[in-house]
Amino acid sequence: MTSSEHTSKQFDAELEALRSRVLQMGGLVEEQIKLAVEALMSGDFELCSSVVNNDHKVNGLEVAIDEDCSTIIARRQPTAGDLRMIMTVVKTITDLERIGDEAAKIARMAKLIGSGDRLLSPRFNEIRRMAGIATSMLHKSLDAFARLDLSASAEVVRQDQHVDDEFRSMIRQLITFMMEDPRTISASIEILFIAKAIERIGDHAKNISEYVIYMVKGKDVRHVSVEEIEREIMG
């Protein structure tokens, strides 16, 4: 084996390790969302605290992976597709860290709601459905990252519209609820914060999918329509 072949294999191994760490971070964040929603449904204060306390693990992974990316860029001076891959990792871990923050926010609000009355428990079903879509989007976007699956990426972008629709529907329901019974205003606002956090999770999952398209096609598809993204993938 020549020196250049050895160096190339080392570089490939470093990139593969980087991808694995991103997926590890994604798995942790996905679990954080599920536990935060479960804490809301069950009123489990200990679970709420666990989600909030574990946020530092997500933050730690972001810092560590970011440092790895900087080291690889400095040592290997990657170009073309390899550089796009590293740039995608840097952007993806930023979105994953923010999703982790949203999960911690849901857990904090769950604790607040659980410590008061549960007049709005029926609204939790809508929250569960909305969270299910957002979590599915995150899982699918991470799978698209792992497999370089452009079709899955486009599907996530399209799913984001469903989350937005659910969020708007939730706002209308909560406004009606508050008008009919002013005692529910405080709890309604807290649930609205949770719904907004889930809507943001969907946005971040969508971002990750768009980065995958950039990594594979070299085309920045942020701020373009779903139809344009699907045309880009087919091209």
C-alpha cells in the first residue's frame, strides 16, 4: 500500500467516524423528544428533570463533533464532496443541538403544567400527534443523512407542511378554549409554548434534510419550494 492510499483510507475512516457520531447525537436527541412528550402525558416530574439534565450531553456532543470537523479541515484540507460532507455535519449538529433545547423546553413546560390543574388534558392528544410527526421527520432526516437518500429528504420537507398545519390548528383550538373558559388561559399559553417547540423541531428536521440534498447534489435548496426541491432531486 502506498503512502497516499494509506492516507486516503485514514481520511475515509475519519469521515465515517464523524457520520457515526452525528447519528449517535441524533439518536440521543430523538430519545429526548420522546421522553419529554411522555413526561407531559404522564405528569412525571422526575422524567421532566431527567430530560432537562441530559441536555448537557447533547451540548457536549455538538462541541466534540465541531472540534473534530475543525481538526479534519485543518489536517486534510478536504475539497468538493468531502468538504460538503463536513459542512453538512457542522450544520446538522447545530440543528440537532437546537432540537435538544426544544425537547428540554417541552420538559420544563410539562413540569409547569403538571404542577397545576390539568383542565386541558384533552389537548395532549393533539400534542402527541404533532410530536409524532415531528419525531418521524427527525428520524427520517437522520436516515436520509446515513443513506444519502434524497427521496426521503424531499419527503421530510413535505411533511413539515403537516406540522405547520397542526400548529395552526392548535392555535385556533386554544384561542377558542381560552375564550370559552378564562380559567384555562394560563395552561393554554403553556401548551401553546409546547406546540411551538414541536413546530420548531419540525423546522430543524427539515433543515437537516435540506443539508443532505446539498451534500449529495452540491445545491443549496433552502428557501425554495418543495416542488423545486423535487425537480432538483430528479435532475
